[in-house]
Amino acid sequence: MPRAVSIALVLSLTAACGDDHKSHHSGIDSLAEIDQSREASSASYTVTLTPTPDPIPLNDYFDLSTVVVDGAGAPVADATVSVDAAMPGHGHGMTVTPATTSNNDGSYSTPGMLFHMSGLWVITVSVTREGATETVDLNVVM
């Protein structure tokens, strides 16, 4: 009898987590389905992420190269770009705080990223230019 209760409880929790997971992540592009570059758009920018190594390792450091272009496809070299990642379903971010630097050509480097556990991670790229900030969210399933 206790085993049946345990199985029912696990199934109930799984169903509840599944519904919650969908509500948190609808409308975010999935990185798991794209091979090399990861691309998403905000109102003004298209952001392409390329991890090194690829695929992104679990519980090991990796670097992100970010390319930002405007609506006309021109490189955005005069922005401040920051990259962060979090697990919305768990309510926490990374255990490290990497810094992003400009390469002065529309590309930006973020060394020292670390996904310390498996599950859904959302990478948030913030692009600040001329006093306005826009963000782009991209999913990674580890």
C-alpha cells in the first residue's frame, strides 16, 4: 500500500511540475534544436549565441560568443551587453557571475559560464544602447 501512495504522489508532482513548467517558458526559443548558432530576436536586435565547447557541458565551464545585429542586419558595436542564466523552474541562477566584454565589432565574449545542474536554463542577453535596454531569452535544456 505505501508503494501505491508513493507512485501516485510522484505522478501528481510530475503533472503539477509539467503544467508549471509550460507556463514559465512558453514563447521562448529553444536552443536544444539548433546546432551551431542560437538566434533570437527582440524588438530591435537579433542575438546569436555560439557556445565553446558545443554542446554546452554540464557542470563544466564554457564560453559564449554573442553577436548582436540591428533590424537592418548591421553589427551593433556600441552597446553594453550582459549575459546571465537562470533555472526559472528552480528559482535560482548560476553559481558564477561571468563578465561580458565587447570585441568592438558587434560581437561580445562571455567566458566562464557554468550550468551546474541538468534541466531547463534560460540565458538572458541584455543589450543596452542609447539609454534603452532590451532583453532576449534563449532556452538551453541540459
